[in-house]
Amino acid sequence: MNIDSQASFHITAKLINGGVAGLVGVTCVFPIDLAKTRLQNQHGKAMYKGMIDCLMKTARAEGFFGMYRGAAVNLTLVTPEKAIKLAANDFFRQLLMEDGMQRNLKMEMLAGCGAGMCQVVVTSPMEMLKIQLQDAGRLAVHHQGSASAPSASRSYTTGSASTHKRPSATLIARELLRTQGLAGLYKGLGATLLRDIPFSIIYFPLFANLNHLGFNELAGKASFAHSFVSGCVAGSVAAVAVTPLDVLKTRIQTLKKGLGEDVYSGITDCAR
């Protein structure tokens, strides 16, 4: 196999790995992501006390599959998103470092920056559509409670939220394209970049260095268990670091607001 064939195979493998990892990740943790979106979007009087409370109320009002509302968008677009992210990081590592394996923190951070910038081509519209679908159930209950105050305390258990007409990703995308053009799907692009670039700058170098600690010379790589733990630690640290930026992105990209909830003119206004 010549060098060009090896490079092509390597890239193809990375794209497949990224796609499969993305699909598995979405399937496993999507309900937590839905809870995150709803918790980030609630203003004033809290509708949910925390993640568990949010998931329980969502399951009661919308059924088990209500916790996976918007998952179809992610399952469709997460494969190209993760594939671009991993392939771009590898590309920039090879470009910035001689063999892509040297420990050079600055270059690793720069490669992560490049990966974060590349992935938003898919991430921004994916998040835009996903957030509208995830937040629809919260808004249904919010408006129901506002319209009928006496029954507000029972609104989570009656199941009436499940009968509320909810949008589909196709309808939202079509309406945005019709009224705002392609820019409508990329609303919040700046906020997405502000979140994804720091995340990748932290995640990729941290994972690479943690994973290197468990490198086995005989196997030529770290064990699966070590890589898994390294990924968990790196992902957790990066996620905690960028959570405030993620809150800004979620609130800016949310199109429909509940009664009394703020509308923002931009990142600075939302942060303030």
C-alpha cells in the first residue's frame, strides 16, 4: 500500500470512527442533553429543580420518547460533525507537528482550535434545529401554566403537554430558509464558535496527554479502559470550562420564548 493509499485509509477510518462514536454518544446521553437545554433556558421562577427533576417531569408529560425529542436531527448530523472534528484535528496535528505524535502543547491547542472552527459548519445549524425541538415541551407547559394558573401545579402530570402541537426539524428549517435565508440556520454562529473553539482547545490536548500516560509499547497504544477514562476526564473538564458559553449559545439560538423571558440582541447583551 503506497503513502497516498495509507493516508486515504487513515482519513476514512477517522471519519468512520467519528461517525460511529457520535451516534453512540447521542443515543446514550441525549436525555441529559435535553435536560441541559431546558435548564439553561428557564428564566425567573424555575420550572425544573435540576436534571433529575427535569427528566422525570418530561417523562410524565411527554412520555419516554419525549426525552429524545430532537434526537433525529442529532443522529442525522452528528456523523458528519464528529467526523469533521476528528479528521480536522488529525489534519492540523500532522500539519503543525512533524509526525503528529510529538508532545507540543501549543501546537496541540492550535490544532484543537482549527478542529473547533471546522466543525461549526455542521454544528451550528444542527444545534439551532435541535434546541427548538428540545425546548418545545418546556414552552408548552410554560404557556399552559400561564394560561391556566390554578392547574399549573398539575400541568406536569396530566400529560396535556404531549398533545400540544410541536414543530418538526423540516418545518423549522424550511421556515428559516424562507424567511431569513441560510443565515437563519446559522443564527448564533458566533456563540457556537465561542463555545466550540475553547472546548476543542482544552479537550484534544488534554485527552492526548492523558492518553499518552497509559501508552503500552508492546500494544503500540493505550488500553481501551485508559482511553475511555482519559476521554471522560478531558470531556468533563472541557465541558465545565465552557458551560457559561454554552448557556449563551442556547439562549441566543432559542427562537420561541416563554412569557416574560428575555430576547437578546447578541452575545454581549445575553451575557450581561
